[in-house]
Amino acid sequence: MSKKRIFSLLALLIIATLVVAGCAGPATGGTTGGTTGGTTTGSAAGGAPAECSTDGACWVIKSGDPVKVAYAGPLTGDNANYGIDISNAIKLAVAKADINGHKVELDAEDDQGTPEGGAQVANRVVSAGDTVAVIGGTFSGATNAAIPIYQQARIPMVSPSATNPDLTTLGSDVFNRVAYNDKDQGKVAADYIYTTLGLKKLAIIHDGTTYGQGLAEVARDDYKELGGEVTAFEAITPGEKDYSAVLTQISSNKPDALFFGGYAPEAGVIVSQMATSGLDGVTFVSDDGTYGDTYIQLGGAATEDTYITSAGVPTASDAKAAFDAEYEKAYGQKTGVLSGFSWFGYDAANVIFAAIKSVAVDGGDGTLYIPKEALIKAVRGTSGFEGLTGTITCDSVGECNATGPAVFQVKDGKYETID
């Protein structure tokens, strides 16, 4: 072979090598990010962080696409006031959110507040394959059914209002809540009835749900521990329009007060039938599932002077005042009217957005990478977050509440906070 031909072949080989190297891109690179604001090392493939090298380990948000989150709660049916109120608050948070230049998109899902609905919504959200986090659930039964589904899918949750104590004892690292739990609410109710009102004989009714029965059991146990006598502990079937039979049965033991664990549709019926069922003059007390205009509308004049425990109104602040004004301007309704969780919905959303920001990695071409496990840890690791409800810090099991329950009394058709 001639020297000229040898040189020609060598030149072609060098050119080919350079072309291949150019197509492969740089061998190393880095992007600032991570769960605590540290540095996450990018891979050779367009700046994706090392955590994303395993298939399915990260949410990948393309340039120009939104970060998708879901809300789960009752948007139709008798308890829709809760879902409408909370989702309205979340929408205000979503409108302001920005994750490294990406907007946030909300998928508001109607689970009707039932366990069946909670599971159906969770399966639908997981199947969509693009939801980064869930603000919810709203009711405890629906939330309890949804947690195992999100746990398996590795999607973090922050509930604004699911208060059943057992929800944070399931060993889930994806479930968190900014609401108090019913160990606190049951204690507040029992103490107020026994100590403040001085009523020593208590009848208890509950609706048999995860929430209602669980809260009723806490109130019962705390009331007995204080020295009170529980004269009845009865379950009703939700959705009925006549509870006079159980009320008449309860009246035979002459209780001083009646506590109901459940929701507004049943509470409105119960309170309106007490006077004609032998319980005239007996003090009625219920919970945050009852709180709201629905109870007053259904129970009418019978709700006057009754007591309700619910989420306390947050301490006044410039941020709260601005939110209250924005909410009323947007929806023609004051905060804390449809439910006591307006502020908690807003905080739950913003806790999630802050966690996403803390772990999201910009790939350099507009693509956003969100490591799933890092996000779960970031939500659970929330500390010192300044929300409308106070300074939010999550403990090891996801209890993140900053504002506990308070006692309200219905006066002239409106709720007044009891000092």
C-alpha cells in the first residue's frame, strides 16, 4: 500500500473519531439543586441529575410544561362546601407558584369524601403518570383509602384537613398533614363540655365513619378520664332524614349534653329533632366536620347557642389579611365560612411547592428534573415554614400542624370564637 493511501485512511479515521465525539457531548457536567440547596451532579445526558439515572426515579418536566399537582376532596354532594373552600384556596396558591420558571397546574379531583372515592381518585391520579404531589385528602376515610396507593406510587401528600389520629400511624412516609389530629380535637371538646360548661353527663352519637367514630371515641375516653359519665355511645347511618328513634332512646338517661362525631348533613338533622325527642334544653356539641354554613342552614333556629370545635382562625398577620382579601375578591365569600380550612388549604399547597423547589434540578435546556425520593424527604423535612396558620414544622411521622382546634358558638346564625 502506498504512503499516500495510508495517510488518506488515517485522515478519514481521525475525522470519524471527531464526529462521534462531538455527537456524544461533554462527558461531565453539574447543576445546582438537591434537597437542601446543595449541588446535584448532572449526568452526561443533557444535565439530568445522577438520581435520575434509574428509570422512573424522577419526574421529568419538559421545557414550557407545567408542574402538575392534584387536589382530592368532595366537590359535589352534601359535603361539597369543604372541597370547594379548600380547592379555592389552593387555586390562589397555584396562580402565584413558579418552580424554576415552570407554572403549576392543578388537577382538582372529586372523591366525594368517601373511602371508595378516595381510592378511585388515587388510582386515577397515579394512572395519569404526571402528578408530582397531592394536596389532600380532605376527609379521613377517603384519605385512609388513598394513602396505600400513593405510598406505592411514591407520590407525597399534604392534607389540609384529614384529622383522624391513625393516619400518621400507618408507617407511610408520603402522608403528611398541616391540620391537627383528633386526639387534640377530642380533648378540647371533652374538656370544654366537662370543665368549662360544667356538664357531667354526656351522650355521644357518631356516624360510623373513620373520622366521626374515631373522634367520638377520643371524646368519650377523655371525658371519662375527666370524671364525666357517658350515658350513651350510639352509631347512626349517614344520609338519613330522621334520627328521632335514637335520640328518644338516648333521652331516657337524661344527659346534660350531646356530642356528635360526624358531618353537617347529619348534625343539622339531629339538632333540629332534639327538642321533639326528649332532649329539649340539652346542650349540643359537634366538630369540624359540622362547622360551616351548611349546618346552620339545615338546622335552622335549633343551631343557635350550640357549640362546634373546628380549626382555629389563624393569628392576624399581613399575609393572612392579604389572603383573606384576595379570597373574598375572587370568590365573593369570606374565608372560614364554607369550612374552617381555607388557610390550611393554602398552606398545604405552599408547603408542597417549597419542597418541590428545594429538590428540583434545572437541566439547562428548560427541562426540570424532580427526584421522587428527594421530594418525599423534603416534604417530611419541612421546618420553619412560615404559613398563614403559623410556623410549620413536620415531625417524624408527618404531623405538621401549627394551629390547633378552637371552640365556636353559633350566635345569630354566625360562628363566634369562644375565648
